[in-house]
Amino acid sequence: MKWPLFIACFLGMALTAEATAQDSDKAVVEKGRYLAAASDCAACHSVHGKPEYSGGVSFFLPMGKIYSTNITPDPDHGIGRYTEAQFEQALRQGIRRDGSTLYPAMPFPSYARLTDNDIHALFVYFRDGVEAVPVSAPKNEIPWPLSMRWPLTFWRWAFAPTPHKAITSTAGEFTDPLLERGAYLVEGPAHCGACHSPRAITMQEKALTAHDGSLYLAGGAPVDGWTPPSLRQENRTGLGRWSEEDIVSFLKTGRSNTGSVFGSMTSAILHGTQKLTDNDLHAIAHYLKSLPSADRTQTPWTYDTTITDQLHKADLSSRGARIYVDRCAACHRTDGKGYPAVFPALAGNPVMMQSDAMSLVHIVQKGASLPAMTAAPSSITMPAFSHKLTDQQIADVVTFIRHAWGNNASSVSAEDVRQFSRTMPPPDMADDAVSLN
Amino acid sequence: MGRTHVDAVIVGAGWAGSIMAKELTEAGLSVIMLERGPERTTPVEGAYPESIDELRGAVRKRLFQNLSQSTVTIRNTMDQTALPYRQLAAFLPGEGVGGAGLHWSGVHFRVAPEDLRLRSSVIERYGEKFIPDGMNLQDYGVTYEELEPFFDKAEKVFGTSGEAYKVQGKIVGNGNIFSPDRSDNFPLPAMKDTFSASIFRDAAKNAGYHPYALPAANASRQYTNPYGCQMGPCNFCGYCSGYDCYLYSKASPNVNILPALRQNPGFTLVPNAHVLRIDLDSAKTKATGVTYLDTKSRKEMSLSADLVILGAFQFNNVHLMLVSGIGKPYDPVSNTGTVGRNFVYQTITSSRVWLPSSTYTNQFVGAGGSGVAIDDFNSMNFDHGPLGFVGGSPVWVNQAGVKPIAAAIGAGGGGTPRWGSAYKNALINTYKHSLGIDAHGSNMAYRDVYLDLDPTWKDVYGQPLLRMTFTWKDNDIRMNQYVVSRIEPIARAMGATKMNLVHLNAGQPFDTRNYQTTHLGGGAIMGDNPQTSALNRYLQSWDVSNVFVIGSNAFPQGMGYNPTGVVAALAYWAAHHIRTTYLKSPGPLVKA
């Protein structure tokens, strides 16, 4: 072999090796990007109109206001100085680089389940796949002595699982690989329980996995003015009548034949679940469908035509019926069936039958906008009614909806609506991004 | 600082512009779409119930052009001095994102194939001498068969409701027997007949005519179009024309195309951008970009582009060609030049029929595109020989929903008192028991009916206004009179107790004070001869080959059908040839 050819071959081999290394790095970055979407990092760490992951999203906690941090690789303002071990500690154990404990707004008790491989991919992504942004998030507004972080350490010791425990306690729980994947995604990165599981008075989730019993994903306390419904198989208030396809469509497009997204879940779909593969969405849906009802007393919902018949005969004697016909029926129809997946059905819709009417009242008060999704670009919008209807009228119409078509939830009073007005949510985080269509 | 460069600049964010933007971004081009008016979105413009405020909507004309900034001047004949059109009345051009596609009704026709080759067709049937002197009867230079795939595509994007007659040679339904073969059915079933439409259907059928459901871009069911954009179903609220549909049921660029376009990083929409001119090279054979005024900052901006698409309203496209120097302005005296030639309109007259007081017409319900029509007197569907005119009219009951103020203004019909108890009785009787029947017909082109730049009047930007020289001509007046005379027996069969048949009168000049239709056409027409058309059959300027001009400006004569369906199909047709031929080798697609 002549020298130049040999050198050329050698160079070629070297270049190929380098290209392979780059490709695999790229693959790791892409895997990390995917996991960051699955973990919905952006919902809390990105503000619309500002650089991605540069923090600044505010959270109202009982003791004050905190802001999410900059998690771009900037060394001074972000997490650029974190080693992979420190990154792992923050994610899975809630320990900052300086050793103090993170507020459990960061769902580290869920992330404890993340595998080493996934942690690595996320680390590489936040190092190489995200642009460093040299800005600091605003300072938390929590007055002393509540601002001291050391009590959080005790909280962590008491309530957060160690990664070892989180991983071993759930290992081998499912033989079906689809269920196993679904469980991993829901209980781990997607941290659905952070909102959808009830919390104890000491704020820890009462159950972190399906393994922990029927409180897991049985519906949570209000977050930002929205009451997260149960994701278990209750017939009326859970996902009992949602098919796997309905759940997949909901997580992919924010809309399905059984309901449309609103409130805080909007950004979870916009930044998170719409980016997941159909396989992973099916895994999530399959797993959610496997969680038995936490309320065995619920009678199955069946459509009741009484109200429909009344409205068709122009009988508006039911409380709230006239307001419903004037304000709601154009889209949701007198039969309450709406026009899925454009205008959601109210008949049989679990959100209508939640014991806590907060979400329903807030939708009526502030309206709701479906975000433009990659697979469903139309931003269908319901207008706000808080400046058009009195508290009494809202109470009446919401009560009407909660009683009609077989729905069987409690009545709502004007006083309830007044109370809910105090917690009327700020504009959806996604609103700015979606108002155009 | 260098000008921003973009692959394609599109002027106007209506149907034509939005379709072209979607097609060109799909082809991988970077696209900036400039819109003179403001951003408009359904959550804001369509917010219920403010969106159905008639005073704000149809009366104060919220979605229409602001004539205090720019308008046209109008005169009837060449010996008159034109005056500015200062109050919206006869026609209502749109302004803002969505353009006229946001405030339209939604009647979504294809075309009568013979209308595309009307000159050839008339000569074949009646001889060349049948064409009156001074009538510029011309063919489009494109056939129905060539356009069919693009009509089909547009219907699927618009979510059009209708009933087909013939699909792939087979009779499939109770549609319009005069309509040509289709490659596929309508994407949605026809809208339901209103009561008034149903009795017209029965009466027309009994009279031996062939009634059919109007094709409507009002969704009869919820629908997701090929772009993933969703529509809600129409509930016949009646707030279509002049309004942004709060139910997402009336097709508009805003509902059916822009949601998908806005997700494309290669697409930028710039509202409040009034285009002043297309910039040309010194030889005036190539466009280099456009200059526009940011109407908020009042700054003049400039973009460089390889391809310029004019997708503004019909007369704005012609105006931009004239002020930019694209092509040769038409001169009616020497009969030379093409830009401004064959300016056309439509003949529309609305008659009213009163039924017995036991019959309720429920005029408060309706939809802009719904109704029942007959085509027995449209296009070449009847024998013009003994009648001695060219053209025709569909006749229809298109109950679009009578709103309260409109009902009060229109009460009673001709000759009834305008005040007092007689007026009130007429108002109640008319609202409860009457219905409208329209003859919505063709208007031919004439040598002395045209568009040019006004020698006197200027807009606020200092540019000369476009001047319309237009009046009704004998051929079209007689056509209208004949078709309206055919309404009478149908109305009698419907059980009319009184009728007010309205038609054009001999010698009647065009009157700008009453609403007629916004279906203006021509002025920069397509054709196969650069001496008599400004654009070739691909809507490409014969003179400046990187300028395409999309809109009803391309129509050589005004047809009996509503124009939007043809505009959309022509946009997809032009886009197809840009994508498959022009982009590979930019230049004239037809040798001059």
C-alpha cells in the first residue's frame, strides 16, 4: 500500500470513528431532549417568550412565592457547574449543589425512579443540547423564618424515597412490558402524581406509585385554581369511560372524544406529552386503564334524556336552564353532548362531576383555550363569562350542568362562586402562545 | 443595512394569500405575508356573544376596509369625473388577517365549465355575430378538467358541505344536474334546507326546474381538514356575512389554514403592513421585492424577494400593478394595454315574496352558504338564441339569517310606509312571513368598462386612487330581467300572497349607494394572449415573470356563481405549477 493511500485510509477510519462518537452523543442529546419533554421540565422552568429553561415561573405556596430556577448550562446563573453526580442528586434526591434541599415543588420524589441511563441522557442534554442563558430567576419571596431551608431536609428524610428504594420497590411489578413502560413514565419522569395524587397535611404525596395503594392518582388538591381529577377507573369522576385511544388523543392533541384540556394540564401537554411517541402514549394509557377505581360506590353514568327533552320543548324551568341555553348550548348543545373533539361534551364529563366544582367554575369565569398542538393546530377557545354573568348566574348554570344528562354532582351556591373568584387562576401559561388561532 | 431577503413575499392575508403561503412553505420556501389590516383571530373577533352584535358587525362594518385611508373613485362613463367611494355600500372589501375570507358568507361553488371558455362556447353555439359590439368576451385559458383536482383540494380544506350529482361519471345524489363531473364527493353532507329553501325546492321542482342544495363552506358537522385544522358545526345562527364565526363553522383562512401555517417557522405574517409598490428592476421585467408602510410606526420598510405573489383584493391587485408599473395599463381609446381591462361585476337583484300569515319563514335562522338554487337559467344551460343576450343567473333562496336591524331597514318592501303603524305591521309581516329570492347573475366585460389610476384623487399615502369606470349594460340588464321573470311562476307556486320582484331597468346606471355584491372581478385577467390578458393561464404576469397575481382579478367576465371557489382553485392551480415547474426553472411558464 502506498503511503498517501494508507494515510487517507487511516484518516478516513479516524474520521468515521469521530463521526460515530458524535452521532452517539447526538443520540444521547436527543434521548435527553425526549426525556425532558416526558418529564415536562419546560412547564415549570420555561416562560413563554423567554429563552427555554431560563426559569422564572412563579409558584404560590402557602408560605410565599417561589420561582423556578434557570436550568440552562450557564455556569453562573444556571446549572453549568453541576457534575453528573450533582445533577443526579438534585433530580432524584432533591439536593442542590450546595447541599441544601430543593422545595418539593421539584418532583424529586417521582424522579427518584429515573434510571441511571435516563439521568445520564438528561445530564448530557442539559449540558450540550440547551443554550446557556446568563439570567437569574427572581428571588423567592418567602419571609424569614419560613425561608430557612433546613427543615426541608427533614421533610426529605421523612417522605422522599431514596433512588435505591424507588427503583427496587417497583422492580418486577409488571410482567407486561407495555404496563411496565407506562408505570415508569407515569410514576417517574411524567410525575403525574405530583398534581393528581392527594397530599398529606405535611405535603407529601400519600402514594407515589400504583404499588402504594388506591390513593395513587386518585385526584389531588387544587393547583393554581384547578382541581386535578382522578386518573383512576372511577366511572363518573375518573377515567372509567375513557378508552385507551381517548387518553392517547388527549395527551397528543389536548382534545379527545371524551374531553378537552384546560388549566395547568394545558402546558403539560403543550411542552410535554404531545412530544411523546405513540408507543409511549399507549403505554401511559394502558397503565392508567389498569388502575382500579378508588371509589367503589360510584354508580355507572348513563345518559338521562330528561333535561334534553325539557329543553327541546322550550321548558326552561330548571335552575340555570335559561342561562345554559343562552350562553352555552350553541357549542355544547341542548343535549350536552357537544361536538367532540371541537366543543367537549358536558354530559358524562368527569370534570363536571368532581365533588369540588372549582375547575368548572373557573372555566366558566375565565374561559379556556386549547393550545395549538403539532398534531392539532386549531386553538379552539371558549370565551370568559366572569364579566357577563353574576355569581348567582354562574352558580345556577354550573348547577344545571352538574345535574343534567345523568350528571349527579352537588349544587353550587353564589357564595361558592364568590369564594372561587378569589382563586381565579392567572392566564394559562400557554395562553400567550396560543391566542392567535 | 441590507434589505431582508425572503424566498417569497405575499401581499394580502386572505384566501389567495393564505393558500399560496401554505403551498410555498410546503415547498420549503421562506415566506413573508404582508397584510394591510390588523391581526384577526376567532378568540378575539369571534368571542361570543360580542361577535354577534349587529350594530358593531354588519351595520358599522367592523371587518371591512377603512375608506378614510384608501378607497377607489367611481364614475359610470368615460365622460364623467369620478368621485371617491367614501361610504361602504355597494361592495364591501375586507381588511385585516383573513381579508374578505373572514367576513364572507360561505357560498362555495366550483364553476360552470362553459363559463371558463365562454367566448368559444358562445361562438360554437350562436356564432361570433351573437357577441354584441364592445363586449370583450374571452376564455380563461384553463379548462374545468385541468382545475378539477384543485376544486377538490379546496373543498377539502374549506370543509365544504354539499350534495354531489356526479362523481367519476356516476350519478351519486340529488345534486345540481348541470354541475360537471367530480373526482370525489363533498367532504361534508349538504346543509339542511331552511323552511324557506325547502318550499322553494318543491315549487321549483314542480315547475320542471332542477333544484339543488347550495354548496356551503359552512360545516354541516364538525370537521378536521387535511391541514389538521378543526371546524365546529354550523347552528344556523345567521351571523356569517360580516362576522367572524364564533362556532368555527364558516371556513376562513383564519380557521382553515392559518393555524397550520403559524406553526411553520418558515412563515411570517406581518399585519398592519400596507404595501406601496412592487419594486422592479430597471427593465421592469423582474420584481426585486416590495416596499411597504408599517402603518403603526409609519415607517417605510422594504423586503427583497425572489418571488412576489399578489393576493390582495381584486382591485388592490390591479392598483398595485398600476402603481408599480407591472404590465401595460389599459387604454380604452386605443384599445391597447391589459392592466385595468375587463373590469367586471355581477348582476344581483333580490326579490321578496310574502306567504300567507299561517306560514312562518323563521328568517332569524340561516347560514351564509346554505340554501336551494336552480341553475336552469345560468351559464349556457338554456337557449340564449331567441333571447339575444350572453350570460345567465342562478336563482336561489339563500336564507342567511335576517338580523334585527336589517329586518327593520328592509321592512315592508318597496312602496310601504317607512314609519307609523303601517310600517310596524309591514315589519312584522315581512319578518314572520316573507322570504327572499335572488337572481345572482353574470356581468360581461366591455371596452369602456375598466380600471385605471385616478388623475385627481390620492390616498393618505400619497398614491393615486384606483378609478372604476362602470355601469350596467343592455346585455346584462336584459339577462337579469329575463331571469327575474322566471321567478314569478315559482313564487306563485309557493303560495305567494304578494311579491316584490326586483330587476335592473333599461338604462339604469350603477348606483354605489345600495349594497349589491362584493364580487368584483377582472382588471388583471388571465388568458392565452398577452395583448388581451395581463396574466397567462398560470396567473403569472406576462411582463414580470416572478410576479403571480391571484384573485378574482383574473376573471375575464363576471360569472353567475360566487367567486371564492374559483379563486381558491386558481390559487392551488397556480401554486401547483409554481411548485412543479417554476421553482425548478424560474421564468415565464408560457412563451409570450
